[in-house]
Amino acid sequence: MLKRKLGYLLICLLACVTLSNVDAGTNDSQEYNQTNHYNTPKGFMNDIQTIFKGNDGYYHLYYLLNSNYKSENDGTEWYHVRTKDWDHFENLGVAIPKFVNGWSAVASGSIYPNSNGFFKDLPTTAILAYFTSYTESGQHQYVAYSLDDGRSYHPYNNGQPVMRSSSKEQNARDPYICYNDSNKKLMMYLAEGDKIGTYASSDGKNWEYQGATILNQGSLGGKDLGLVECPNLKTFYDSSSGVTKHVLFFGANGYRYGSTTGTYYMVGQLDRQGNFVAEQQPERLDQGSDYYGANFYQESGSAVISLAWMGNWDYLQGQILDDQGEESKHIGSVSSARELKLVRRDNKYILESFLKNTNRKTNSVSYQSNSETAPLSADGYHRNLLTVSRWHSQEISLNFQGNSAALTGHIRIIINQADSQVLFDYNADNGYYEVKRTSSKIIGDKQANYERSYIIQSGWSQQKECHFYLVADKTSLEFALPNGQIYSMLKLSTDDKMTLIVETSGSNTLSASLSNFEP
């Protein structure tokens, strides 16, 4: 009997080792999964496609998923999830598959509910999806329709594109579709290199060019934003003036501005042809390196909810290792949801962002410390303002007050894990902050892109106090600053523990609280 038990235990141990080896370097590895953010079930994810409210009372969204990342059948398709609270998501599976119905891989686009009966040959319950497919002859726009609340889609227009690129090299992608109540036409906003083209249609199949929003050096004061992607259009009601503003969102790079790829917005109006006419220069929606392929839900006339892919093409397709030293093929999560509101500040409109987190919080702790009683190092920093080790998924609230008239000096917030570090260095005297990060999990020629530091102007300086709200998870950090600015970033780590360190060179007092985020 004893031999049989020992034999059974040996088989179980061998099975565990085998499973671990199978997971290493596969599309199913779980080591980069987060606790307080949505994780793709397998493979590699990127752009968020559309967010809409379903008949079931849930918020639904699609994103691009490559479940065969770096393997055969490589390419993206639309994956479908739903949520009631923006924190807990239910996977509903692939909605628009790749390499079928005449299209190739399925890239970015948007949906249009047929609730107003615009498409006469489909019921009003139908949902239509417009998307780009990268084919051998170029970037073409396709349409598919759903009759089961967006769970599955069938080819429309006999599976033929409704718009073809003029050449294989032309940039023409990521159609955003909406209805223009003034001209009773369907409108398409299409990313076309350094501009967003505007098209109108009376039947959803044939499109007429209306004009474009130009985003080149001439229109942006000598500094362009490179290749433009993922356009989106929303409205915001300004209660102070009683007017409604249109806001055009899009993805672009910020290399000419000392930044990286990210999500941008412009405030303006639509002309009679439906072209977006900017009234202000572009602003970055999120200051961080990993808020891209964003999408938006119009919650009310004055509030919009946004989610984005937490990733960056500059490094995320590089060599990222798991704990077995194998190249990871399962990476991808979605940002925390945030509410956007339009405010007028310094004679221009600004979108303020506020993180929405409803997950259960446990094991809450509070701390009080003063730089006057903390030891002073030779370099002028009070090193022990706060040092605490916690679980990797945390809500962190840090409130600083100046011991004199205002906050002074630098405030450093450091997140350490066994395989990564993030340094947030805020200068209270001038409002600038620098963000640096390192990770032993990324190797090769993309490591320098990941570890590049960025310096941002917060617009918040010489204040009596300053509050930072941080959402920390296993592989991400989202910093919320006191003026509605957010910095979102990945931190490539597989460590379940983290250490928070706070230090200052000024005469400042800290009140801090931390809570575990529970799944």
C-alpha cells in the first residue's frame, strides 16, 4: 500500500512539472496575469474596438486578440467581453474570426447599432461592425453584421470591401462609424497617415469623400504626430458656457514632443460636411507610455468612459521572458476604466481623467510620517518617509503637505519587485515629474525603448498639498495626479510582492493608506 501511495505521489509531481513546462513559453502562460485588470485568456491583445451597452444590461467591448501569437495562424480577430462594473469581465469568445469570408486578419474598427433602421435590409436589432483587413492588395474596409446581440457576425455586402485603398502602400484604416442627424447619413472617420479622412454614405456601402482633419507639421505648429490611428468622436457638454463641444480622439506617436505613442484628443466642432474642425492643438489624454488603442463610451452628455490597451509597440513585441527563461507569448491586459470630463482651464478646454475602481479592498493600513523626523542622507533625501512591503495589487493613496507655506523639493515614489523597479520623481517646486523603469524580464534590442525615461509637466506646483492616487497591479501602474492627469504604464514583472518606498528632499509631511485589491 505504501509503495502504491508513493507511486501516486510521484506521478502527481511529474504531472505538475510537465504542466509547468507546457505553460512555459506558450500562449497559455499565466505568469503575467494581473489581479485588478482584465487579462486576455491567451496570446497577445491590443486595440480596444468598441464599447456599447447591450440589451442584457452589460457594457460590451471588443478588442484585437492574437491567440496564436508568434505561432502559426498569426493575426488578430475581434474578441468579445462584457462587464457590469468595469472591473469584472466575462469572456464571450471570438466574435469576428480572422482569415474567413474573404478577409484576412481582422484589424481595428467600430460598430453601428441599426436601431434607427438605417440599413433597410436588416432588422433594427442588428449590429454592424466596420473593420480594416490588411490584405495582400492593401488596407480595405469590410462590414459584418450580427443578429445575436454582437456575439457572432456574418459578412455584409457579399463579403466584399465597402472601401478599398488606392494602393498597397496607402494608410487607410480603423474606421469610426457614426450617424449624422443633420444630413441623415452614415459618417466614416478613417486614419490616413497624417490625416483623418471624412466620408459620408446613404446606404453604408458606397462612400463619398467629404474632406479631412489634417495632422501634419503645417497644422500642428511645425511638429507632427507621425502615423495616426484609431479615430473616435465624442461630445461633451460644458455646463459653464452651455455649449457642446466635439472631441476627436486618435492614437499617434509623440516622438517629436519627447514622448512615445499614446492617445491624443482635440477639442472642436463639426462643419456641414461632418469634418472635424479643431479649435485647439492636440493634447495627450494619458501621459504614460502604455495607454493606446483606446475606446470610449458616451455615458452622459458631460461624461465619457474610456478603456485602453496597456501596451506599446516600441517594446511589447520584443523578447519578454517568463520565469522559466522562455519567451512569453501570453501578454495583454486592459487599463482601469476612467471617467473623462471636459473643463475649461487657462483659457482652453482640458479633459480631466478619474480612475474608476469598484473591486473589493481588504487589509487596509495607514501611515503618518514627517521628513523632519526621518533620517537625512548625505545627498539631502529623507530616505525613510515610508517603506512598506505588500501584495502586488494595491490601492495606494499618498497625501503630502508642506511643513512651511508650500511643498518643497523632490518627492520620490519607488515601486520595487524582485525583477523590476519603477521610479516616480516629482519636483514640487516646478511641477515636473520624471518616470523611470527597469525590468530583468525584457532583453534584446527593445529593452532600451522600455527603459527610456520621460519627463512630464504636471501643471501642479508650489501648492500647500499634493495628493497622488496609485493603482498598482502585478504588471502595471496608474498614477493619478491632483489635477485630473493620469500616467499609465506597464512594469514587466512576475513577482507577487511589491515594496513601496517614499522619500523626499523637502520639508514635507506624508499621510498614506494602502489596501489590497481583491479579484
